[in-house]
Amino acid sequence: MRYNWGEVRVLITGISGFVGSLMAKKLVDLGAEVYGIIRRRNEGVVPKRLIDLRIDKCVNLIEGDITDITSIFFAIDQSQPDVIFHLAAQSFVPRSFKDPLETIRTNVNGTLNLLEAIRLKDLDPIIVSACSSEEYGLQIISDKHYQRMIEKYGVIHPQPVRIPELPINEENFLRPMSPYAVSKVAVSYLMQNYYYSYGLRTIISRAFNHEGAGRGHNFVTSTIVRQAVMLRYGETDAIHIGNVNAFRDWSHVEDIIDGYLLLADKGKPGNVYVQGSMRTNSVLTYILLSLEQLGYTIHEIETFKGDKKIKNPTERNMDEFFGVKFEKTKVDELMLKEEVSYKLEDQGITVKTDKGDLKVKFNGDRFRPLDVPILMSDTGKIKKLGFKVNRKLDDIIKAQINYYLNPNNRKGIPP
């Protein structure tokens, strides 16, 4: 082992964020001396997440901005870190389409500032960078999918050398499909370049989607669970959502944090490591399982037009897809087999339950200009370091439901 965390000074960029605050809590519990960079605040104001986690008096907060290299110099001087977890980013994909300049400035220029500050200060910390599965972007899942993508885009670059291209490991081609994804590709290459050019001990984590209590309200899983809770308590008449066909590899945030700590301790500098759950489930399944966790028994679903009927859509199985056995629902299986899909013209889905019919309405404004159809990780490389997935999809949803059962956490937030 490289570290006894009780003897380590850690600097976290983005400490007030969803992952950063939970990372700080974990490290405080392990006895580490934790520093975190936060943007300028009013006198005495501490980020709410740190207060909620009861660590506001246990961490050393340093005012700074990742886009201002001078403030990063001061932060490094004050913290003298043995380990840096670089988590600060503009990480909301839809926002990157609306403001690409902000996303590039924060993610790319901010990372460059951090690396240059470390280089110019002649320090030698381990730097674990939170990159993203979104870098992989469009991955081909079948011959039919490949033909549809050729018809849609005219060209796929790089050309696939195997179909399906799932599960995704460190060697998969990068085909970013959003300004956010492009920014994270640039971050990955900056991290590797500073390892090769200057010997900085950079380690790249490409974590797939990670969720849990306190995830930002705009992210799709929080949007789903918040509305499901509101529906259960009569605060809304429907769940409003975009593309329910998208499949994601959803991990519990605590599993991903464990992976970050493992990479700092045992990861090899200059390397990329994929983090995820090695399962993939649809947005529609996330909605249905959220309703189940809230006490609904789901008998059947159908579109508003009365077609695409599926009985017992949440029935589970462990059938193999892409060479991996993982837990999925009946509706997931049908979608993965390309036997059913949902379009904006379907308007929505009626969910028939023991407590009456529920509505899931499709909202065109929630569809991305470009969307990645499916992501699924191959975590073989990090597993060799000892990485384990300890939590299921249901555990993630339960944590988010518990968060939104508190009325204060869902007040004043549009569905």
C-alpha cells in the first residue's frame, strides 16, 4: 500500500460538489488532513453539503477558482498535498450544449491551471483526475445499430474493429458526443501529457454514471426520483422526462469514491482506469424501479396510444448481454434486443399499477441534441487492484428516495 490515510494531506478541487463533499467525508473518517478549494464565499458561509455531512469544521477550506491559476498557487502552498483529487468541473451535459465556452474554460483551462501550478511549484503529489465515461460516446452495439448510425451521421470515426463494442474498457475508441465529453477527452490527454512530458504522477479515472443522495437536481436520476416522490404524494400529476431509451452504467457514488481512493493508493501513474458497475439499465427502468421502491406494484406499461404493451415490465433476469451476466428488467431486455423503443411521437407511457394508472410524459425540451444510446463498463483493469462493486441499482434509488422524502429537498424545484 502507498498510503496510511491518517498520515496524508489531501487537496480536493470541487470539495463542495456532490462527489467532492462525500469524498471529504470519507477521508475525514479515515483520518486524513483534508483541504478543499471553494469559490469566493460570503464571510463565514460554509457550503451546505459540508454542513449536512457534519464535516464543515473538519476540513480546511481555501478560497480559489480553478480558472484562476494564481489562486491555485496559493491553495497548493497552503495545503502542500500528498494527494490531489481533481473533481472540479462543469459536469452537466445538457448545460455544455447551451454554453460550450464555459464548459471548456472550466474543465480544460482549469485542469491546465492545476497541472501548471503543480509543475511550477515543483511538487510531486499523486493526482487522480475525475474524467468520464462520456468520452467514449457513441459505441456500436449491433450491426443494425451501426447501419442506423451510418445513415444518421454519414461517417463513424474511428471505424469499429469489433461489434458490439461493449462492454467498454480502457482501449475503446473515444467518440465524444457533447461539448462536455470533448472537454473531458482534453482533460485525459492533458493528464497523460503532463505525465510523459514532466513526470507528474497523474492517474485518470473514467467513471461511468454515479448517483446517490444529494445528486444535483438537474441530473436525470434526481429528476426521475424527485418527480416519482412528488407523484406519490400528489404534488404532480405525471413524471416528465426526455429519452427513456438511453442506457447507462449506474454506480452508487460510494463505490466510485472507494475506487478513487484505491487508485490513489495502488493505481499506476500515467494510466487510465475505467470505473463502473458492469451493468447497464435504461432510463425507463430507473423510472419504474423508483415507483416500485415507493410502494407501487407495476402490472403493465403501454404508450399513450395503447400500443407497445409490456406485462410485468420490471421482472428481473440475469441473462447475458455483451458477454456479461447482469441484473436487468424485462423492458431492458426487450430494448437491448431492439424489439421495442420509444419515440417522442408516442407522447408518453401509461404505467398500470395496483394503485391506479400513472403517467410518464415525454418532453421534447429534455432531449439532447446528440445522445449516447448505451454505456456499459468493463472494470477488469481496476478489479486487479482490488476494486469491488458493493451496491446494487436498488440501493442507489433507495438513497435518492430517502433524500427526496424530506420535503425541504424537493421544495421550489421545477419538475
